[in-house]
Amino acid sequence: MKTILKKILFVSAMLIFTQSLGANEQDDVKERFLTNIDKVILIVEDKSLSKKQRNANIINVLTPMFDFELMAKLSLGKIWRTLDSEDQKKFVNLYVERMEKSYSSKVDSYNNEKVEVKKIEQPKDNRIALVTDLIGNDESLEIVYKYYKPKKPISQKDTWLVYDVEIKGVSILKADKAQFKEFLQTKSIHELMAVLVEK
Amino acid sequence: MKLAGLIFMVFMVFGFSGCISQSVEEPQKPVLSEEVSSDADDELDEFAEEMQVKEVYDPFSGYNRSMTSFNDGAYEYVFKPVAQGYRYLFHEEIRMSVQKFFHNLYFPMRVVNNALQGKFKNSAEETGRFVINSTVGILGLFDPAKSKFGLQAHEEDFGQTLGFYGAGSGPHIVLPFIGPSNLRDTISLYPDSLLTPIDYTERSYWTLTDTVAEYLGVKSVEKVNYASLNMERYDKLKQDAVDLYPYLRDLYEQYRDKQIEE
């Protein structure tokens, strides 16, 4: 009887262990996310910083967490392959700038909201989605941070990287992809880049 | 039998140490970013399915585009300045209460559409909210149902109900002053209006407004009040748009799909 009990114990221990492995990965992503958010909030609350300095500090915190380069590629989809390498570089730089600006302008309207992780989903081995709530005084905004794990780690980047953000169910990447595609149906990539420079 | 246990132990320990060494080793293999970018094509393929964007059915794109410009002009030159003045005159708390008052009035629409989709728990919660907020919350100006009782609002309209039963969105239509919509949601405005106490037609039950003038007046207050609280949102959306019309169109359709899914 004792041995059977032992076996059951071992098997269940194994099961718990393998389950916690997946959970550990998720916890790591969540923990890193929350520390980064705390860092950003500290920067935002530091009134001694100039706006420019503040934005630069925030970007420094967030850069290892986001794969802006991948986002730039995905936002163009198949069209990406038709660009020569110089245009590709130029486009990535413009897109990164666009993301940074967009984020900074959102930070401007920060008003003591709190960030809470509601749910963690792992649809695939190399994909994790953090479902978060941005809780304001009156209403909360659901924001999903979608992470992927690159096959090879990228230097100076986290192991898991954000490649898309969904705000109230709207993927910023998909929205960009759609509008770029429509724009490029009648205009050239150079015109698109000119518009991005102006923004 | 003891041996079997031992084997399990060995497995456990090995499995464990294997994991540890793996997680320690991982960050020790820095890869130059140049190498990664050569994998760009793989990456594109890997994400291709996930990133597939549903093409919005848009046979009226010409009309929609000009209506979007009209709405944007109306917003920039009429609503925005008025809302800015209004914002200057009334404290944020007052404006938030006005918004809550209107939100509370739309209770019949939410409760019926929740019920039509079989979400009876949500309907019950909405009813609880309406009773509490209309009384303790003084005609809906405050929201004690949420802050004191933890009752959440459940936004549902007839467009979502139709979508819930599988109706497609139909062609995209931009409505004057209202903004992006589609055939399904435009048709749904009518049944929803019957469940709304702000109207101008003859009704056998109580409504807040009776004549067209009253209706337009009340609607304008609601709109301006809403704009005064949400101006920055639209301004930011506009900043992110390369081309305003298709951007708003796609955001709207994605947003509605998500709402229907929930």
C-alpha cells in the first residue's frame, strides 16, 4: 500500500512540477512587466525631469521589452519583402519613432491610473498574452500585451518581447497594417515614409 | 518497488537540473542582431496567420470618405470649441455626473439586449444598477452601484445582439455626426431607439423628450458633454492615422468584433 501511495505522490509531484514550469515562464513575464511599469510610473511622477528627459528615460526602460523592429516588419506584411535594405532600415527607424511618440503622448495623459494583470494566456509555447486593466478613477481600459519568444535571444533585449498591443480589442499592429496597405495601394512606400516623417 | 521510486527520483532530479541549466545558459548566448534580421522572412511567415487582417467590406468608400471629412470638420470647428468652452465652465465631476445620468437612461437598451443574448446574470446586474443608481445615486448622477456594491455595467446594444446570432456587419457606413458604423449597426439604431427615453416620436410610455427640438437639445448636451471628457482620445487617434478614414473604419470594425465576441 505504501509503495502505491509513494508512486501516486511522485506522479502528482511530477505533474505539479511540469505545470509550474509553464507557470514560471508566465510569472517571469508578468513580474518583468510589472517592474517596468513601476519604473515608468516613477519616472512620470518625478516632476524634476524635463519632458524630453522624461520621455527618453521611459523609452530606455521600454526598449528592452518591445521588439519594435519586428512590429515595423509585421506592419508592412508581404510588402516588407519588396523594399530594398536601405528602405527597410529607414522604415524601421521611422516606425520605432512613431511608436515612441505615440507612447509618450499617451503617458502625457497619465492620471494616477493603476495597472493590474487580470489574466495570463499562453496560446502557444512561444506566445504569452498579458491581459491587463488600466484602472482609472472611473473606468478601466483593457490592454493586452502580446509577447513572443524569439528563437534566438536578441542582444540587449528581454527573453520575451512584446510584438503587439491590443487596446479594447483593437490591435495597434493590425490597424497599422490595414492603413498602410490601403495607403500603398495608390501611393508609394516613399510617400508613406514622407507622411510618417511629418507626423 | 523501491527501485521504481528511485527511478522516479532520478527522473525528477535530472529533469529539474536540466531545466535549471537551460534557463541559466539561455542568456549567455548573445546573438548579433544582424543575424536575427536575416531571419526576417521566417518571422514574417511565422506571424502571417496571426496578423491576417480581415478586409472590411466597403462598397461606399467614396461616400464614407467624404462623410468622415465632414464629421471631422464638424468636430474640429463646432464640437471641439464648444466642448472646450463647456469644459472651462463646468468642473470635471459635474461633467462625469452628466455622463452617468445619460448612461443610466440607456438602461432599458442594455438590459433587453443582455437578455436577448441569454446573458441573464448581466441583465440582473444591470437591473440592480438601475435601481440603486436611480435612487441612492440620485437619478443616475452618481454610481454607487459600482463603487459600493461592485455591480458592473454590461454594454450591449442591438447590433451586438444581431452579431451574437451570427449576423455579419454588412458594408461599412459612416453616419453624419455619429461616425463609423455599418449596415447591421445602423439598422440596430431603430430597435435601440425604442428602448431609449430620448426620442421625438409619439410613444405610449414616458420619455424624456417629446419634440424634435427637445430631442436635438438634449442630444447636443449629451454629445458636447461626452466630447468634453473624451477629446484627447480622438485627437490621439488622429495623430496615429496615416489616412483618417480607413484608420477609423478598421478600428471601429475591430472594436465591434471584439464587443460581439464577449
